[in-house]
Amino acid sequence: IRRKPTSPGAGEHPLQYNYTFWYSRRTPSRPANTQSYEQNIKHIGSVASVEQFWKFYSHLVRPGDLTGHSDFHIFKEGIKPMWEDEANKNGGKWIIRLRKGLASRFWENIILAMLGEQFMVGEEICGVVVSIRFQEDILSIWNKTANDQVTTSRIRDTLRRVLNLPPNTIMEYKTHNDSLKDNSSF
Amino acid sequence: GTRIIYDRKFLLDRRNSPLAQ
């Protein structure tokens, strides 16, 4: 399916990049192999301006109101939210585990930081994911180059600032290569 | 090139713009 290119409308404030929203959901009993992952992930729309973002976002369910095993992904247009994508294959992600009840607020803040280009790491950011699970929720931010420590440190420090994380929050960095090896996202 | 940077307040202020409805 060919999609119409996304562009800002008259009078709108353009974003540095266009972003695409994806949604996925699976039953925990089903194995998370690559094929079922790709089949489960649904493209839900793209935005090119601040105004398009709000229009789109305000119609979405807040992640804290989702149930079961589901994920929202927002990635730069052209990057699939998969380890195998060219932009992700040498990359990794910061993982922040959140107790139940915090996901919606942290999700909105991490999106605003990404759309507003607050991370200052050039082209490195690929996208963000919120993962709703049974015991806890998980926020991740993916970048292109896992072994670039200047970049990953700057992303971590920016996250601490923009999310105003509680002092006891544990942040872990995981390369997608390691996720592939142990067949586990977190 | 120039980067388009928006702070959180700027983005939140656009939320209720007629263009965002």
C-alpha cells in the first residue's frame, strides 16, 4: 500500500522529522518470533507538524488505559519499530521500568522531548515505545548506534531531565543485538 | 542545517489550537 506523503498544513508548525505511530498487541502465550511480531504491528498514522501530532494523539487511548500486553511505538517516518530495520540493527535502547499508573504521563513527556528535538544527538534517535505489561509498564527510547557512549549518555541525561524521574528509577541500556540473542525485549 | 527545536511548553500551548482539533 502506497501512502500519501505527510507534510505540514498551512499555518502549522513543522516538526524536524515526520513520525509514524504504530500499535501492537499480543497474547502472552504466543511466541514472539519475528514473523508474528511484524504481523502484529499495525501502522496507525503519520504526522508532520505539531498540530497534526495533537490532532492524532488526542484520539488515541492513553497507554495507562490499555489492558493486556500491548505497545505504542512512535518512530521517525521510514524506520520500522523492529530490531532488523537498517536504522536499528546497530542500535539499542534505554529501558525505564515504571510502576503502574505512571505510563500515560511519562509517555507524553518522552514524546514531546523527541518531537521537540530535546536530545541533541543529531540523527541518532529512532523512536520511542511504551509497553503495557501486567506487573509494570516500560518506556524505551531507541537510538541508532549502541556503541556510541557519548550519545547514549546524553540520551540518558536528557531522559532524567525531561521526565523528572524519581531518584530510585533504574535505567538499563540494552543493544538490539542482545535482544535478538536472548529473544527478549527487556 | 537548522534544527527545529520546541520546548515542552511551546508544544503544550499548541494543543488547543484550532488547527489541532
